[in-house]
Amino acid sequence: MNKLSVVIPVYNEVKTLEAIVRLVDGVEVGAPKELVLVDDGSTDGTRDVIQTIGRAHPEWKTVLHEVNQGKGAAMRSGFRVATGDVVLVQDADLEYDPRQYPVLLEPILSGRADVVFGSRFLGGGPHRVHFFWHYVANRLLTTLSNMMTNVNLTDMEVCYKVFKKEVLDGIRLRENRFGFEVEITAKVARGRWRIYEVPVSYYGRDYAEGKKITWKDGLWALWCILRYRF
């Protein structure tokens, strides 16, 4: 690995953004890191923080969406400007711990994998005891996705996904919101790339703390599972 690009989609995360950037910047991965911060039309002061970070680190990338478009749109923007030969997705809300990057990267660095998914269900350390129905919906969507793609993932909706850049270069993405997770899983599976899973911790937050995904996103994910089967 010559360089790791960490793509961070951000929407109204002024309370956590600086903390997650410090954590990402402090992780040692054995290669240079490039942070790609994509502000998706934030209105809470996040954009000002991103611009300040960009001035302090001109070697990193910042992308500013004028209006909110959704996680999928932010990921497309980030992937387009990322220059690393390995690309890792990191949310800005502190639900996932960047100190687990070495575990996520190991299957790629050892030459065994082209894509790595984290999994919150493989016993990877601390997990906040949280929403039961979110858990049920996640397992249901993952199972249906597996049936359509013929892979055996345990956590399709997880944030932590790592790709060789060549994988992303060979995929055309179109989903704007949380359907991104379904779409990229289906297209990676269709491309017959070597996919690995590793356990990760999860420090989930509730809606009062800023969680954004809703039941409507779950219904759209269900539609996307069928849509991208074909």
C-alpha cells in the first residue's frame, strides 16, 4: 500500500468532526494517509470546521456540496478525488473506532482480499447495547442481500468498508442516500472481487445524539436489494 485514502462523508457533525479527524490522523497504518472530507450541505457550522481543517492540511482533500444530497452522493464525490491505492470509508459520528484500521487493512495488505467489510456481529470488541429493531432490520436486509448476491456477509450495512482503488474505478455508483450500502455490496459481489470480513467494535448513538438513518431508509434499502440484483 503506497497511500491510504480515508473518505469521510459529513452532514451536521460539528460536535464530533474534529475528534474523528484527530483519531484518523493519529492511527499508524504503515503508509501515508490522505483524508478526504466531504461536507454534504451541513448547516450547523460543520463546513467552517472542514475549511479550517483543509487550510491546516493542504495535502488532504475537501469537497463541499452546496445542498444535502445524501451519503451515497458524498461517497461518490469522495471516491472521485481520492488518490490512494486503498480507500477506506469512515463515518464522522464516532460510532466506529479508527484504531481498528490495521485489522481492516490486513486482508488487503497480505494479498488475500480486494474488499474488506467490517462486521459488528463477529465479536469484535465493545458494542453499545442498542435498538433491537434496528438489529432485526439489519440482519434481515443483510440476509436478503446475501440471497441476491450469493455472498455470506454478516453486516452489509456496516460503515467500515475498504477497497482497492481499482475496485472502485470499475464500479459506477448511482444511489444518493443509504441505498449506497446495498448498491456497492451488489456491484462488488457481481464483480467477483475477493471479499473478507473482520470484526469491529460499535459505539452506536441514538436519535437524540444525532443518528440519521430511519425506517424509510430501510424500505429503500429493501427496494435496492431487488433493483441491483438485476
